[in-house]
Amino acid sequence: MKLKKLIAISSSAVTLSGAVVSSAFSQQQAPASLTKDIFSPHIETARKLIELITEFIVKYSFQALGGIVVLLISFFIAKAAGRFFGDFLSKHKVDVTISKFLVQMLKIVIIAFAALIALGNFGITIAPFIAGLSVAGFGLSFAMQGPLSNYAAGATLIFTKPFKVGDIIEIEDVMGEVEDMTLACTRVRTVDNTLVVIPNKQIIGEVIYNYSGFKKLDIKIGAAYDSDIDKAIRLVKEVVTTDKRIASKPAPKIGISEFEDSNITIYARIWCRQADYWDVLFDVNKKVRDSFGKEGIEMAFPQRDVHIYNEKNA
């Protein structure tokens, strides 16, 4: 009986000591498990993010690289094709303005086609993209009516060809040589070397004077009433016809234009290149003056004769 009690007490002591040890061990492990519970969600998120980035790089890196390569190659192809097409049009003597327009359109088509291929490599479906562009373009057409009207007017000018690059034109108060012509605007260099940029929508509907490759130059010379007018006209013709810068077609027009108070005006209408305008004007005036002086032709100037009458007192 005593032995059984002793065994029972010993067993209780062992159980108690085990519980104490177990409680102490659990208290020591509590901070580690608590730390694990706090950081485990963040670690899992970072792991998933790394896996997602890795999967994206493995899956799309070659497609993205292929799309970039396609775009780069398209730029070189568009440049080479534009140069070849431009030479072809120039060889067949196509108008400069039309050839520039066609070359630009060819480059745009090549690059746009390459961009669609590149978008396909990125995994973007082309059909919805094109539909979205059409909707966006419909909305932008209302917001950009001014620029779009310039492009529409530019296309009209390019294909109707009222003038081309190199022509001398006059539109309202602007006269000069057409240096460049695009879909948006036309650049004109005036006689005094001023560059004027005209929006194409301002040209459509206006009266356009085209002097082709030559600019009209009017010169007026005043000769006295008692001068030999036939001789004066002949001298002006000699000066004009011997100057190589003055065009023979259209032929110069020279004659008497009007009778003024103190002189007879000899009028000469000639044509010359835009770049020679001022030089021709100055040289012709000087040569006519020198020629008149040698041949005794008096160049008139304003003068009045005053007659004084003496009346006798009645």
C-alpha cells in the first residue's frame, strides 16, 4: 500500500515537472513563431511578385525585343524605299511637289505597317486597337478642324497643281518664289528675302497669280516732250534685249504708257528670275540713264513756266 502511494506521488511529480518544462519551452518559442506570423504574408507577396516578373521576362522578352527590332528595321526600309521611289519619280520627271507627297506617304505606310506587326508581337490584338483609333480619330476630327482643313487644302493644292516649287506666285499681298509646299502650309520667299509661311486653307478660294519661273518687272522712264521719242524707245529696247538675265519669252513690252504734265512716260514690262529682280531693276535704270545722256535724250523733271504780265493802270 505504501509502495503504491510512493509510485503515485512520483508519477505526479514527473507529470508536473514535464508540464513545467513544456510551459517554459513554449514561452521561449513564442517570439519566433510570432515573428514568422508577421512576415510570412510579405514574404509570400514578394515571392509571387518575383515569380510574376520572371514569368513575364521569360514569356515576353523575346517578343518585345522582336517588336523593337521590327520598328528599327522599318525606319531603315522606309528611308531606303523613299530614296529609291524619289529617284524613280525624278527620273520620270514627276512634279517635285507630288513626288515629295508620294514619298512621304510611302514612308508613313511602311512605318505604320511595321508598328502593327510590333504591336502583335507584344500580344496586343490589332482589331480592337484599330477600332479604338477610329473612334479616337472621329473625336479628334472635331477638336482639330483647323489643322485638318490645312491638310485637306494641301492635298487639293498638290493634286490640282495651281503652282509648284520654284514658281513665282502672288496671293493677296504676298508675292515671291515657292520654296516648299507641304500638306499643312506653303513657304514663299519674297523679293526682299522674307520667308512667308501661308496656311494652305488660306490659299484655297483666293485668286492665285502664277508667274511661272519668272517675275514681272515694270520700269517707267520719263522723257521730255521735245525729245526724239522713237529714238528713246529704241535705246530702251537695246538696253533690255542685250541683258541676258531678262527673259526672251515672254518677250519684253516697251512703248508709251501715258502723257503726264511734264513728260512722256516710256513703259517697259520685262520678266526675270526672282533672284535677279533687284539687280536687273538697278542695272536697267542706270543703263537707260547713261544711254539717254549720250544720245541727248532729256529725261524730264517737274517744272513750270511762269509768265508775268504787266497791266497798265487805267
